[in-house]
Amino acid sequence: MEITPDNIIYWQWEGFHLNATIISTWLVMLVLLLISWLATRNLVMRPKISRWQVSLEVVIGFIREQIKEITQQNPDPFIPFLGSLFLFISVSNLLDIIPGFRPPTGSLSTTTALAVCVFFAIPIFGIARAGFKNYFKQYLEPSVLMLPFNIIGEFSRTLALAVRLFGNIMSGSLIAGILLIIAPLFLPIIMQVFGLLIGQIQAYIFTILATVYIGSAAQAENELKMKKEKEGSENNE
Amino acid sequence: MIIDIFTVLVQIINFLILVFLLKKFLFNRILNIIDERESQIGKQFAEAEQKEKDAEQELEKQREIREKLEREWEDNLAKIKREIEAKRGTMMAEAREAVKEVQAEWERAILTQREAFLKELRRLSCQQVFVISKKVLSELANTRLEDQLIDSFITQLEELDEQKREEFKWDAAKGLSEQSKNRVEINTAFPLSEESKDLLLKKVKQLTNNDIIPSFHISPSLICGIELRTESKKIAWSMENYLDTLERGLKDIFVENKEFSNLKE
């Protein structure tokens, strides 16, 4: 049994190859785009809203509220990235229930790719919000001596993101496979249900952590403002 | 190696494409529609609040109008009550005045009736007294009442005081010079015999010392009486004195009865 779907290669040509991870990712993307197209082709204000639209509005509304609560900022700029992250992981894990489907999140390559995206998204959002200087000033806080530790922190948390998701999903699939060999009846079904639940929790955790990292990077601007306000009030006194 | 670099790169590209597509086809559309709906709901709430404010203002306005109308109604009611009271006072005064007038009219009517009654009583009493006296004198004294009356009148003429006699004489002479000899009249309640007429002519001549021929007239209103009169003077004898006494007595009775009826009211 393969631990990672990367090893299941369908087509190969020189350095390029199409493995199960890429194919399943495309499938997930297709499903998501199909649902999006179905839900948004007839968007209406009122009075009767389609079930697709209501469902997506609920999901996106939930994402929006969560981001707003965590970042304490306007959530709209973050929604496309973080929402896509959540939906991709969530749908990938959900499709795990289909026999023969290998979720792309069960590949360390995929989770690494997602973690790398988060890794680069953090400074992009932070610089966009606080500016180049203010953002990189955070790495020198509270002291210059902390710079190496801050950089290590950045990498380690990215690595943790990738490994956490990979480990959970891969282990779920693997345990289900092993149990299928040992006890082919009933037990794998229960494990599949647990797997679905764990998959959704992992999607939530991954997105929340990414939100916290991006939010804290973007928070530099607010901290700067607060600092200036504090200094201003002290001068007035 | 668990991590395949090629796969990582492809997944990064896949994910970025997914982000782009979802942003375009899902998030932007859904967020726009949510925002529009929120905006519309907010607008509707604002409109509803505005309408509520307007309604409250209108309600306040209507309340003020109603209070104003109630005040006006109460003022008008009080004014009408005052007017009614004043009108009632006026009408009561007018009614009292009318009652007083009716009462005065009634009293005047009573007075008139009393006067008429007394006059009629006097006339009838005189007639009866005359009839009875005449009968009594005729039957018991074999004497005519008329003769007795004429005698009494002649005695009265003879006993006239000097001043009255002169005044009468002067008045009779004045009438004689102005118009006719018949300016002096002798009125009786009964027809006179020729003898009585001659006697009376003789006495008148003595009284006036003049050639006056009085004219004789019968006047039932004199009631058992006889009078000699010129233009402005009169000498008479009748049962007036007796009748005056009787009238005064009856008037007293009327007055007593009226006071008694007033006390009863």
C-alpha cells in the first residue's frame, strides 16, 4: 500500500508526470468550480433563494465571521485565499469517502504546497497592510537578537502546518486500509466516518492557523497605529 | 522521498489557479450579493425607522390636534352653557315680567268688573229703594215719592248758601247771553207732572232772578234723583249719598277678600 498518492503515477514524460495527487486535485477543483457555477449562475437577492445559494452563503458567511473574529479586521481581502484553502481541504477530505479516491491532502507534497502558499501569503498580506518596513520590523521585536528565532518560527510553523494535515489525513486513510485488511466488515465504515470528521476538523484547524498567522502579520499596522496614538496621548498630557 | 518537488510546484500552481477561479466565480459573487442584501436590508431598516419616526410625528400631531379640538369643544361647551344660563335668566325675567303684566291685567279686569258690578248694584239698589219707598209712601202716607223728592230738591235750592247761589246765577246768565234760553236743564229720573214743572220753573226763576226757561229731561241714570244744571254748575239731589255709603261698604268687603286671597297664595 502506498503511503502517499504521489507514488501512484498515471502518466510520465521525461521530468513531468501525472500522479494521483495531481489528478485528485484537479477533480476537487472541478467539483468546487462546478458547485460554484451551479450556485452562482442564478444569484438572486430575494425572495426565493436556491438551496445551492443558501448553502454557499452559509459556508462563506461562516468563513467570513471566523476570519473577522480572529483578525479583528475587515475579512474581505482574506476571504478568497483562506476560503479557497478551507474549501479545498474540506472537499478533498470529504471526497475521501469515495472508494478509490485518494485525497490530495493525504500527500505531503500537497500539504507542503499549501503551507508554502501560506508561508508566502503571510508577508504578502502583512506588507500590503502594514508596509514593507513595518512588517519586517516585527522580526526585530522585541530585540534584534530575536531575529533568528523569529525566522525559525516562521519556517517551523509552516512545516508544522504541512505535516499536521498530511499526518492526520494520511494516517486516517492508512488505518482505514489496514482495518479493511484485518476486519473487512463494519469497522472500516466507522473509521471512515471518523475520518470524515477528522478531515473536516483538520480543514478547520489548517485554515484557522493560517488565518491567525496572516492576521497577526497584518496586525502590525494596527499595533503601529495604537503605539502612535499612545505616544500622542502621552505628549498631550 | 515523501515530498515530490514537481508535485509541490504543480499543487502550488493548482491552488493559485483555484484561488483565482473561486475568487472570480464564487467569493466575489456571493460576497457581493450578501453585501447588497445587507445594504438593502439596512436601507429598508432605515426606511422603516424613518417611517416609524414620521408615524410618531404624525401621531403626535394628531394628538395635539385632538387635544386642541377637545379644548375648543370644552371652551365652546362652557360658552354655550354660559349663554344658555344668560338666556335662561333673561327668559325667566321676561316670564316674570309677563306674569306680572298678566297679573296686573287681571287685577285691572277685576277692578273694572268690580266697578261695573258696583255701578249696576247701585242702579238696581236705587231702583228697588225707589220702588219700595214709593210704594211705602203711597200706601202708608198717601204721598207720592216724586213729590217728596221735588220738595226736598226745592228745599235744597232754598237753603243754598249765598256764594253758591251767586256762582250759579252768574253761570246761568252767561249761558243765556251766549246762546239760548234753554241752557239750563232740569233732569229727573222720573216724568214730572205739570204742577211739579211749574213749581220747579218758579223756583229756578227765584234762584236766578232771570227769565230763564229750563228744559226738562228724563235721565234714568240719575236714579231716583233730580238735578238742575248749567254749562259748568250743577245742583242735584238724589239717592247718591245713600248709595255712596253702600258702595264704600261693598268696596271694603272686596278689599278684605283680596287680602285674604293674597295671604292664601
